[in-house]
Amino acid sequence: MSPKLALYVTPMCGYCHYVMSTIQDLGLKVEIRNVYADRKDLEDLYNARKRTTVPVLRITTDEEDRWMPESRDIVEYLNTLVS
């Protein structure tokens, strides 16, 4: 089963736009969660990582719920999903 993906972002974050552009280019289905627009998403991010820096990709499978920070790491991971 494919993982469920959610990207935590803010509108003014250049690194977030870099990752979102990659998502679009690769044609992946990723839920975008704006932590400025939804307090629950911000709280979820903080509770999981004890910080609120973005972008962070949440990768949910039956076995685990993983939070991946760092735009380059996220893009590298996303590229593995289409190769």
C-alpha cells in the first residue's frame, strides 16, 4: 500500500514552494496543510516534532507515522516514489 502523504507548509516559505513544485512536477497526490490557516495542523506538527519549522512531510503507513523535515530530503524521498 502506498503511504499517505501530507506536507506541512506556510504560504511565504520558499522551501515549501520548492517542495510543492516538485510534487506538482512529479504528479504526486500529497495533501497540503497550511499551518497558518489551521491551528490543529500547527499543533499536530509541534506535538510530533517539538518545533514548527516547515516544510515537513508526514508519511503515514499502516506500520508507522513518520515526519520528514528538510526540503532536499523531502524532494529526494518524493523522487523515489516515481522511479
